[in-house]
Amino acid sequence: LELYPHAGLLFIDFIQGDILYLTGKTEVIWSGDEVSSYAGAEQLIRFHLTKGYRVTASLPIRWSYSEFSPFLERTGSW
């Protein structure tokens, strides 16, 4: 990301079948208060949105919710 800061993100709603596509540029934050505020973080990635597309009900199959990952608690409150 330091050499080529362009990035794409994909978010899938497995219950509704929606997909969110995001493109943009990134910035790596190596140190400072922002990094230390997230337990266990060594650096952060800031994403600057260029374009986004939402496609509703595009997945042909659906999943049901079971539970959140137990590892989410380690990220702290944000």
C-alpha cells in the first residue's frame, strides 16, 4: 500500500445477499495516538473513498447469523 495506495474493499451481507464494492486510496498510519487506541494494533490503514457500488440481493444463496467472532472483543471499543 505504500508503493501503490489504490485499494478495493468488498463487503458481503450474507443474510440479505447484498454486496458493497468500494474503491479508493489508502494511507498507512505507522504510529501515534490513533494506533495506540486500538489494542494490539501495530499500524492502521485509512481508506479514502473514490467510488462505491451497492448491489442488492445479488448473491444466489443465503446464510443465517450464528454469532459474532470472539476475537472482536480484542479490538476494543470503536
